[in-house]
Amino acid sequence: MREREIQKQFKALQQEIPLAGKDLEALRRDQRALMDGLRLEVEALRRCLKRLHPDSVECLAEVRAEVIQEIDPEAL
């Protein structure tokens, strides 16, 4: 009887694995879409800043270097 329980649990796990894989793929797809949206937002902000302040490219490089040193991105 113990063997039947183990087989039953094994079959249940076998059925769950493809579902977990599908969930993982959906999560990856959603994360990629969010990252693409963020990239577009950053590029739009960069272009807007450049139009408003043409010398902002140099300033942006300086500020980026400061931020990399000072900010923990996981804390934001």
C-alpha cells in the first residue's frame, strides 16, 4: 500500500511540473515586458533631457557614476 501512495504522489508531481514550467514562462514574459517598458521610459527621459539641456550628456555621465557608487539598486 505504501508503494501505491508513492506512485500516486509521483504522478501528481509529474503533472505539476509542466504547469510550473508554464507559470515560469509567463513570469519571464511579463518581466521582459516590464523591462522593455522601463528601457523605453529611460530613453524617453534621456532624449527629453537632452532637448531641454544639450549639455546634459556630460552631466548625465557624471551623475551616473555618482549614483553607481552611492545607491544600492535593490534598496530602491
